[in-house]
Amino acid sequence: MFTKKNSFWSLGMALLMTLVILIFRPSVVFDYDFESFFPQEDEELLFYQDFRGKFENDNDYLLIALGGNTEVFDSVFLSAANSLNKSLKKLEKVERTISLLDLEEPIVNPFGIRYRKVLDWENAERLQNSRKTILGSLQYQKGLISKDGNYLLILLKNKQRISKEDGDELYQEIKNLVANSGINEYHLAGKIRAQGEFVNLLQEEFTFFLGISLILIVCLLIIIFRTWWGVLVPLTVLALGILWTISLSLYFNKPLDVMSVMQPTILSVVGLAALIHFFNHYLTQIRNGHPKDEAIRISFSELVTAVFLTCITTSLGFVSLFFTNIQNLKFFGLYTGLGVMLMFLAVVMIAPGMLYLLTPFKVSENDSFSVMWRKGMRLAFLWTLAHTKSIVWVFVLITLISAYGLSKLQVNGYILDDLPENNSLINEFRFFDQEFGGSKPLEFSLSAGPKAKDLMQYEVLKEQEKLESFIKEAFGASAVVSPLTLAKSLNKALNSGSEKAFATPTIGQVRRIEPYLGKAVEESPVRVLTSDFKSGRLSGRTEDMGSLESSAMKAKLSKFLEEEINPDLLLVRITGTSHLIDISHESVTAQMAKGLGFAFLIVALIVGFLFRSWKIAVISLIPNVIPLLWVCGLMFVFGIQLKLTTAIIFTVAFGIAVDDTIHFMAKLKMELSKGKSWLYAIKRTYLETGKAIILTTLILVSGFSILTLSQFGVTFYSGLLIGMALFFALVADLILLPVLLILLKKEP
């Protein structure tokens, strides 16, 4: 298969594929979409999509705070803010703005309806009256003005479900208008800003890790092989493998996203690990006196099956993520899994042909480096034989402690927790949490119960009053609007604009406001009711307290609804984008178990097929499950919480770590097929495969450690935890696995 002629044909095909890609280059697109982290094909998502169709997308807004160290009740400041507000309204992709600058309250009197400006700065007296009214009103505090009156809020509603490109353009237009408004201090936070900054960071990181991976690989290759061909061949293979993978995803319109940052490093270390096994075997053949051409043919022919199996298990480890219900994870897993197999193709299509073309340096069997390796591996194997029982007990003890740590791990995630801690966007969101009671949308669906006429019925409004009070207290919600808010506003309008009348209307007052309801629903700046008054929304903002605390609050909500709200009158259901993100984090253990279960099954089937033994299949899994448990213990010690982005670490780490076990077991089978005894076969496998396992782990750990330089949380923790898992797997493969095989005593 790997004769010189066949290898040259394969090399030519690889170069032709690369040439086609370079001629028909795909468009490079970067993207970050919050909704790609929603659980797909989930009942909660379907419910929200229906709810969104009736009302609006709950996160298509930008919060704009204007002000400073003094109160905003200054006519010069307000004139500048009002001018800015008018300019914002004129932008093409802005649907509307909501602020005190142009908000008017209806006043109903015997002569009809008139409208009164909430904030009037026409003269000093009116401005002072407005100040007194606004600061004394719970209706506006923390909703449209900060509690101390130092910041004024403009809530800008952009085009629904705006694209990334349009969002970037709109945000830049808004930023320019605000910067040129003459107002010195301002703060901006919202979806269109967050997506833009995520992608900018993403582009920087993608370029950085591509470059740093290249530098690392060159350094490691020089250290390991100390020959120019030992650097040139792997660099060519890895460069083309990464190019093929990225091009494949772009050809299928899969943009590069926050998860794609890890792909160059992952593919590099996987491809390099495969090359090291081939090169190590190739150099062994050279030392044994085989001519170069024969050494190439033997080394690739004997190891291609083992390397294929390691690549397929790694690939399937990633592909298992496709069976989760999170879109971002699905396609990261699918394209990285395909990328691993493309890297395998790059290795077997390019490396043999290049080695035939190149003349390697002479390899000495007795150089000090080789002698040191052989001596070290023999000592390690003898030590393992002498301490079999102690090794088992130490592994059992550490694993039990780690299992305890796993039981104590908490699932908790934040909307922006992948961003670096000192990022300006995080600081802006915290500003709105502090000054305006929250930046995270909070959304509830309201429906009239089976015994209710509609949501504006007096008895139903009283149920809404209880619900609203609970949500403000339990969730710390601010800027709450609902059908009850609409009823309170109409009640206030019918009582000459008295602030005391902004309260739940009595039965008689409900009858008085009924004639005005239709027009009020149409003119409301925020849609809170459908035209038949049977469906509505309670909408507000809250702090991003994390999915753990949010889950506790939702549990309290369920208990409250069960005990306090009459379902015959009012049906309540939490929904919205924040709720869906929380669900994604909360389902992390199920996602992790699903991916790992699939990976375990594949590995067990492969090893079981190789040895025709279920016992060996089980033994092969043990050294790869234990490192995952140890990582859980490490997470518990360092206070690292489980979340959607850290859950994938276990599936990825298992898929990569199991490669060494498969190499070990494949070599063991080869030695047994030569008629060697069980113990002697284990010894030869240990001595000959151990070096390659150590070198590949060194490269893998070094490669993933680079990811700890990332500013993205998902990338940082992936590098840290996967690197540790691979190190633990090395220890298990070279210490525990031989012990388990020795204790098995008999040949399969």
C-alpha cells in the first residue's frame, strides 16, 4: 500500500486538492450568535418562538445610559440628550426608542384625552416639577432613570433578529452619534455590541493561536527529531490538514465562531501525535538496518491500522457532540471530528511521499538520547512490576476522592462568562446591573385561565399584582411592564395623572378603563397584550446572577405559582432568551453523559473487536475513565464550576487520551501474534510504545497548554483541563494499564 509509486500518487492527489482549494477559495466568515447556544428542537425553544411571534424578541435592544456625577435634570444636558434621541430614531435599523425624553402620559378628563410630557424642561419651574415627580415615582426609577438621578436611560429597540453584519453597522452608527452628542459620559450594552466584540476578540485569538501553534510545533519537532526533514514534513502535513478542515466548514457555510478558535491547536496536536508514532517506528526500522524505502513501507504499513483507530476514536469523541441539542456544540463536534479524519488523510497521503523524496540524516542506535530512553523505560517497567498492589491502591484512593469531588461540583454559567474578566463589555453590563437594576432580559408568558374572560379582568389583575410583587422581590427585577402596568397607567390617566392612582384598579375602576384599552394597547411603547387581551407578557430586566442561582429562583417561582396563583384565572410560564441559556447550562450533565456514553461504547467495541475479549475491552476503558474523574477532583479543588462550555472538555479529553491506550493494545496484539508470552509481550509493548506515548503526550499537553493564554473562558478551561486529563491519562497508561493486564494473568 505504501510503496514508492503509490505514495507519490497520494502526494500528487493531496497537492491537487490543495490547489483546487487555493483556486476556489471559500469566503472566511466569523460569527457569534447567542441563539446558537439555545437547546435546539426543545419544547421550551418552540414555546419561546411562538411567544416571540406574538410579541417581540426579548434581547433585540441596546441600553444607552447618559449622565455623569450630577443629576441629569439640567436643561442643557437634556437638550443634548433629546437631540441624540431624535437622531437615533432616524437610523434605518432602529424600530423605536423608549426614554423619559419623549414619553407622554395620557390624562383623561370630561373634555377628552390630553397628553402630558413626563420630563418637561421648557422652563426651570416645569423641570423642577418633573424632577420631583420622576424621582418620587416607582414607575420610572431604575427603569428609565437611575435611582440617584445621575443617569438617564434610552432603551433602543433595533430591528428584530438583526443579522451580525447589520448589527455591527448599526452599533457603529449609534456609537458615532453618542460620541458626537456633546455628552461626556455614556455607557452602552446590548446584543449588537456583545456580538461585535465577541467576533473581534475571536478574530484576534484565531490568528494568535494559529501562529503560536506553529511556533510550538517547530520547537518540539527540532527537540524530538533534530533533523530538517523532521520539521519540514510535519509542518507541510499539518498546514494542509488544517487548511482542508477550515475550508470544508466554510464551503458548507459554517462560519468560524468562538469554538473554532481551538481547532488549529487540536488538529495540530492530533496530527503531530500520529506523525510521531510513524516517525518513531520509521527510525526504529532504520536503526535495525532496513534501507530507507523499506523502512518507510514497513513503518506506515504496520501502524496505519492503529493510527486509523486512534484517529477514528478521537473523531468520534468530537462527533458525539453532534448528538447534543446545542447548535454551537453540534457543529463544533461535527467539523472537528471530520477535521481529525482529514488530518489522518493528510498524514498518510503526504508524509510517505515526502519521506521517499527526502534523504534523512544517518540515525545512530547508540546515541546518548536513545540509550537514555531505553534505560529509563526499562527502569519504569521494573518499578511497575515491583509495586503492582501499591499502584492499584493509590489509584483507587485518588479516584474515590475525585468521585467525591465530582458529587460536589455545581453547574453554573453566565451569559458573558466566556469573556475576559477585565473586558470593557463586562464592565458595561455590570454598570447597568448596578444603576438600572439589570441588563439581562427577564420574560414571562401570561395567559387567561379557563375561568377568566381575559387578562384585564379585575380578578386576573389581582393575580398579576401578586405575581409582579413576587418577581420584583425574588428576581430583583426592574423596569417591569405587563398588562397590569397598562391598567395602572390607565387608572392614573383617569385620575388626573395622580401618582397615587398608579395602582391596581378596583372593580369599578376596571369598568372605567375598559373603553380605553384598545387604543392603549395600540399606542403602548412596549407590546404587552394581544388584541383579544387573552395573551400577554410580563417583561423586565435583572442581573445575570448565573444559572445556579437562577435555578433556585425558578424553583421558588414554581412553588409560588402552585400555592398563590389561581390557574383558573392566570397561567404563567417563564420564557425568553436568558431562560433558554440557563436551560442549556442546566442540561450540562445530560449532555456530558450522552457524549461520553457514546465514546465509551465505540472504544469498547474497537478494543473488544481487536482482542475478541470483553474483559480486555473493560480494562482498556479504566485508564481512560480514571483521568476524567481526577479532572473532576481537580475542578472541585480549584472551584471550577461545570457549565455548557466546560462539559465538552470531558468528551474531547477522552477521545484524545484513548489514542495512547489503543496504540498500546494494538502493539500488544502484534507482539502476541508473534508467539510471545503474555508477560513478555507486555514488556516489549511497554518498552517500544512507551517512548511514543510519552512524546505524543508531551506534544498534546504543550499544545493544549497554549490555550490557557486565551482570553475566552471556554478556550482557557479547555486548554487547562484537557492538558491535565492527558497527563493523568499518560500516568494511567504507563502505570495502571500494565498492572491491570498483568493481573489478568492469562492470554485472551
